[in-house]
Amino acid sequence: MRRVEADHLWPDAVADALSRFECAFMQPGRFLTGPGESPGIEIEDARDDLDVALRYLPAGARADLGRLVERIDAEFERRTLPDPGRASEWTAGRWWWWRIRER
């Protein structure tokens, strides 16, 4: 179940997204799965949530979250491989959906 609709986030959406990445990054190697993940709810969804938050936060909070997201993006990119075949209109501008994770 996606919890972002029309660019609206639920309370604690940012904390939840950060927690999902923290859990995923604690796993060794390239295996990246967030807590309680099920098909259709991936850590890429958490990155979508952070992207929405970055668009709507005030400047100071956006800068703070932006620094965290830069670190998340670097680690996510380091632990995944590019998959240009996944690029689509739906993923346009969301590079994190164009990555391959080991399962």
C-alpha cells in the first residue's frame, strides 16, 4: 500500500523513510530490503517519500534533509547497479528506480 498520494505525506513519513534506509543499509553486501518490505513496497518508495518532502519543506529543513538524502543516495548508488532497461516515463527523474538490487 503506497502512502503517498498526490504529493501528500502522512505524519512521520520522513522518519519512516529514513528508518527504512537505515535498516536496509545495516545489511551486508548489496542486499537491500527495508523492514517489513513486501512486493510493491520497496525502499525505492521510501526514496520517493523523501523526494516529496524535499519539495515541500521550508528552506532550512529542506537543507538538513537534503544532506541526509545525499548520503542515502551515495550509499544506495554504491550498493546497486545501473539498469537502463528499467527507465520509463513512470520513473522519469527518479534514478533510484533504475537500479538493480540483489535479492
